[in-house]
Amino acid sequence: MNTSLIRRGLLGVSLWAASLCVCVWAEAQPAGYEPAGSARAAAPVASAALTPEALTPESLTPRRLTIVTSIQPLSLMAKAVVGDHVDVTNLLQPGQTPHDFAFKVSDRQRLERADLLLWVGEALEPYLVSIAALQPQLSMASLVSSSGRQGLQPAGSDGDRESGDAHRGDSNEDNNEKNSDHHRGEGDHASHHLSHGDQHLWLNPEYGAAMMQALAKRLAELDPVNAAEYQQNARDESRRVLSLTSRRRPVEDRDAEVRHDTSPAARQYAVVHKAYQHFLEYFGYPSPLVLTPIPELSPGARQLWRVGEQLSAGDCLLIESASPRKWVNSFAQRQQLKLVRADIMGSSDGVTTYYRLLEELVKTFDGCTAVPPLE
């Protein structure tokens, strides 16, 4: 037999046996074990992760919170509170309303990724009920109905006391008592403000201020580092919004303002549907004529005739959209009415804040009712 062939065979068997022993030994070692002197043992992975080159700003910056709002007015409130710390996106497209919204796959994905959902409530947005039940959310309707007036005190009162208002003495207490008396007749039960079925709650500045304060409190839990800034922003914007109270008229005088004549003190006007009740009650404007109780349905000819009989040429017909439905245009032309946009959704280009939304509505109603603003 050839000696060289025998040697080669024995060498192959030896190498195979050695490899088998190494594999068995390696499997028996604990996880992460590295032999002394090996290249990997000399340069641990952990040390590489701690090098200055690895500590980039992106790796040190915490993930930004994301808020999804159901309507633009809530988005305006949220942006006033969060500053530059939170991303805020709105579910509805410009010009869209909850009455004509339909979900897309991308909408559901945005909601699932959001840290917080801000919405009005089930009555206005039934399509959000199932989603809101599965994630962190803040509902304006729930806030108003559960808090009552006790939870809707003028914003910033705590901050004012901390700033030294407690030193104003008896005069401050007298003012508080007067404010309490002013609201007592209408405010011991917030359910009254929901009983008329109008879910456009953001049109009441006090409800908006309460929503911003509730949002600041929730964000303080999610982002304690910026909690003080959130709370200060909410107080500042709430004070600004509630400064519109100077334009408020006594609610008990509202019905007396409407007369069927051309007196400049009280002029008749109409709205397409009943969407302004919270605004009217807060500011004390006279009640309008309503063309249809349901925004999705066109009124009958008899209803339009009844409303038209109470209007005069040149009176206002308030519309929410820049492109009203065809029957609205026809009715306005037939009655020689002035179509005036009341942008309750904040979709106009000039409406960049919640305060501006309300301020523009006040100007619109002042012009259409001919009620002079209070000094």
C-alpha cells in the first residue's frame, strides 16, 4: 500500500475529529463568551456604542410625540399649547366637515401611530368611537358634560393667584362673586348646553379654554420635561380667547333683539343649519332663522317659503363653506339675500389661531345682526 496515501487519510480523519471537538466545545459555552486574546474580546461591541462618533444628536433625542386632531379648530388649540415640542396633524382635509368625512387606510394608520387623539365626541364623530376606545384620547364632549361649570372656570386663575392676585384683597373677591353670579343662572348644569343637540362645542370660548388646559395636563404626563411650558401656553392662549368676553351681550336680551322690521338695532338673518347655538348662547346674539335642521338633507319648499317670508332683501344668509350647495344659492338669489361665510371650521387662509377663528365669527355676526359691539 502507498505510504503517502495512508498518511493523507490519517490526517483527514484527525482534522475532522478536531473540528467536531471544537464545535461541541463552542456549543457548551455560555452566551456571549469570547476566548481571551481573541479580536472580538479585545474590542467589545459595547465600547463601540459609547464612542463619540456613535453618540449622534439623533440617537440622543427622544421620539417626538404626535397628536392627531379630528377637526381644524382642535388642531388650532393643540398647536397653541404644544409649541415646538409635539407634531400635530389634522384628520380632515381643508374644506371637509365631519358630516362628509370617510376613512382612508392612511387615516387609520395615522391614528394608530398617534400618542393622543383629540376629538369632539360621539355625536358629531361616530366614526371615531371604536378607534378612540383603543388608544389615548381626549374628548371635548366628555370634558364638558362631566365637568360642568366647576371644571370650566376662567383659564389661568391658578397662575394668577401664584403671580400675586391674592394680594388684591376684597376687590378681587367681589369681582369673583360678581362673575359667579353672572354665570350661576346658566352654568350649574353643563348638560343644558348639550341638550339642544348642537355639538359644535368649540364655538364657546370657555369650552375651548377648558380643552386647552386639559390637553396641557395630559401632555405633562406624557412629556414631564416640557410640562411647565405646556401649562403656561394653555394659560396664555386661554386668557387671550376669553378676552372676547368683552363682546358678550346679556343672554336674557337675545330674544328682544329680533324684531320684524328694519331697525338697525335688530336685523333678521338666517343660517343653513343649526350649528351656532353655543356661540349664540355665549355671546348673546339673537337667534337666526334655520333653513334645515339636518345639514345632510335639503329642506322642503314649504319650509323655505316660511323662512323667506321673514327675511328682507339684503339680509344675511350665513354659510359655512365657500362653495354652498346648489339649493342654497338658488334660495339666496330668489330672496335677494347676502351670502356671508361663517367659517366655524377654521379652514380660511387667514385663520391661523383659535382666537382668530372666534374673533372672525364675532365680526361676522356683528355685521349681519347689526348689533353694535359693546365697549
